[in-house]
Amino acid sequence: MNLFEEVIYKNAELNTRRHFLKKCLSGMGGLALGSLLGSSLTSCGSNDPTGQMADLNNPMKALPSHFIPKAKRVIYLHMAGAPSQLELFDFKPELQKLNGLDCPPSLLEGKRFAFIQGTPQMLGPQYQFKQYGQSGAWVSDRLPYFSQNVDDVSFLKAMHTDEFNHAPAQLLMQTGSARLGKPSIGSWVTYGLGSENQNLPGFVVFVSGGTTPSAGKSIWGSGFLPTVYQGVQCRSKGDPVLYLSDPKGVSRELREKTIDIINDINRQQYQEVGDPEIMTRISQYEMAFKMQVSVPETMDISDEPKYIHEMYGTEPGKSSFANNCLLARRLAEKGVRFIQLYHYGWDSHGSNQKESLHHGFNDRCQEVDKPMSALLQDLKQRGLLDDTLVIWGGEFGRTPMRENRGGKEMKFQGRDHHLEAFTIWMAGGGVKPGLSYGETDEIGYYGIKDRVHVHDLQATILHLLGMDHEKLTYQFQGRDFRLTDVHGNVVEKIIA
């Protein structure tokens, strides 16, 4: 044993908190402590969706689904801040006739809003709409590229949620709960299905728009699931993953030897303690080592042909939603299970020019229109769209009345948060193309036909991946948890 190895092993024998827990986990005291701590000591793998015990040595191995899936992977484009459906997809000519009139009290009484106070005015559509494709889908002039792809898309126009503030609504959409601590949908998917590529994370996250969403990184966290299932945030500029490169003076051979020694210690600890999170840590060390080669190669978009860059509007070396869309396609080709893109800045209030419908909203549309359309076309021409589920949408919708703060008229046009109705679209992965499902009333306030709750959407996503949302469970603190809690129905009518 050389000096380096001796130091590593000697430090492992120090009396740490882990060492204390190891000593406590014997006899009846260990059983009692295990029941108090919940899942991490007792339940990993006990609810493997295949009915088999999870492989602690390789928690990300590909697992069979409950039934034959229609989709193998997901690309989820979350527009953080909630885009206005009334300026994009839900055309309401009757609302235009009411523009500037006082909002009826019946739309305000007993309702909760983020910023509407007093009596606001109705606000008609701010952009022109046309019908496109054989499906005749209505799309505004803010999305000229996307309008050419409507026959590949299924619109859900009567979505609704329970939360009207950004962070809780994002948590509900991405984790099934408005409270912190629950696993994200990407974590549930990789827990249930593993990954087809053992050299890349099964769940990859990109963020654009200048900052992370209001709910923070918790919306791609693993909650009470083993941490190996949390999303790995990558960057389209600079090092793809922070701290992935070897420190100066450390060779790849030395890094490999270091990891081998650390994992030997971890395996000894697992044999003594039995905490599955130790095996998760081993897997993460090994994955990080593999990623040092696989991630830089995958994340380098400079080798894409010129026509692809023109198609997406990408610029290698920069951070942008366009670059992230192209990276999503590359990761889908590599077999990554869940790819999440967050684009910040869709909070379309009238309190300042940066956010308003005529400025910030317009800028966001220009940033996403071309690349998201290119992503659909690129997946389709490569034969990937059939088994890749693409989802686009925000955390809630926007009101048909103007924002009004304390009776003060806003300088710029803006809409308040709205939980009763919003639109998302889905494409590929077993979804019917060219479909408009659901309907809102004549001003876009309430869903009046084929309403879809957030939990219904989550149940449908899992179903398309071949998983029963009621059977994909994990035991934590004495009971089985699932993504949809005790709710959710699969939206059968949108499935091809």
C-alpha cells in the first residue's frame, strides 16, 4: 500500500457520524432507527416497478416497463413563468370585442389572483391568429416556424392546476406536489425505467433565459428517491458539468485509482451498515468518471453540419435555448431517458417593459420558436419522433382580463396568473398528431370540455412510457408514494 492509499484508509477509520450510525444499527435499536429514518435504510428497491429487487450495483440499468411503451424517452420544454395561451394557441375573437370593458364581477368574486385588485379591464388578444395545416390549428403570428408543425402536435387546451404562484405551480407540475421534498417526474421515470446509456446520466437538465425557475433546482431533484435519480444540470457554454474536469496535476489514471479506492471503502461501509445510499454514491462516482469522456463529446455541437445550425439558430460556444434544443436531440440519440429544458422569463405582467406582452413576451417567442420547431423536424427526419415524447408548456395560464394592482392602471399590457385554463402541446411518443383536445369558454377563462389536470398529464406521460402511475411507487416514512399522489387519470383520447 502506497502513502496515498494509506492516508485514504486511515481517514476512513475515524469516528464520523456514519461510524456512529453503524454502531447504532445493531439489534433492536437498529430496527427502531431504521423505521424512523424511513426509506433510505429500508426500502430502496422494494418497490421496483418490475417486481424485482433493484440492482444496487447498477441502479441506472435499463428496466422493463409495466407494459409495452409507446415512448422510450422524454424531452420536456418547460417555459418558466407561464406563457399566455391567449397570445399563442387559444384564439378568442369574442374576447377582442370585450377589450377595454370592465371585467364582470362574476369572474372575480371568490377567486384568488396574484396581482389583480379592484375592477380590471378585459384584454383582447394582442396578436393576429390564423389556422394552419390540415388540422386547422389556431396559432398566433408570434410563432411563424412552429405554425408549420401543427399537424405533428396534440394541443391540450383545457389544462388546469391548483396553484397560482410560480414556485408552487412549478413544483406541482414537475413533482406532483406544491411542497418541497418530492421527486421530480424525471427522477420517477429514471427510477422506474433506468437508462439506455450507462455512460451518461439518465436525467439531464438545461436552463436558459438567464436564471433558474422560481422553484429552484428542487424541480429536478430526486426528493426521497436515491440521489442517483436526480437531474444532472449541464451547460451549453463552458464546462458542460461543473467540476467534471480533473484538477490540475491529476491525471485520468490517478482519478480512476482514487475512485476505485473510495468505492472499495464505500462497499465495506455498505456491508456493515446496509444503507443503499452508499451504493448510490458508488454509482455516482463511477458515472462521473465515465462522463469525463462521454459528456464533452456529446455536448460539443461544433461538429454538426452547417444546415443544422441554420435550422436551429445555434451558435457553438454560447448559452441559449437553441443550443439546448440541439443538445436535447443529441442526448436523445444517445439514449438518455429524460431531457428537461427550462427557459426562464415568461412572466408577462404589465408592471414593466421587460415582462410585458409587447416586449418580454415577444422576445421569449422569438427565442424559442425556431429551435423548438427545428427540434420537432430534426427528430422526425431521423426517425426519433415516433418514440420520443416532446412536451411544451408552462406552470399555469394567463387571465383574459388585464392586470390591475390596487386599481392602478398598468403602463404596459400584461395578464395575471390563471390556474383555471392554459394550453400545452405534446408531440411524438404515441400522441395523436394534429389534434386539439379540450375547450375553454368564449373568453378563455374556464375549461368547459375535456379538462386535464396536472396529475392527469403526469399519469399520461408515465403511461406513454409504459408505466402505470398507480404502480410506480416508493415507500417513504411508512407509506407508498407516487408521482400523482392519490389523483390522476390517463388522457386516453390523445393516445394514438
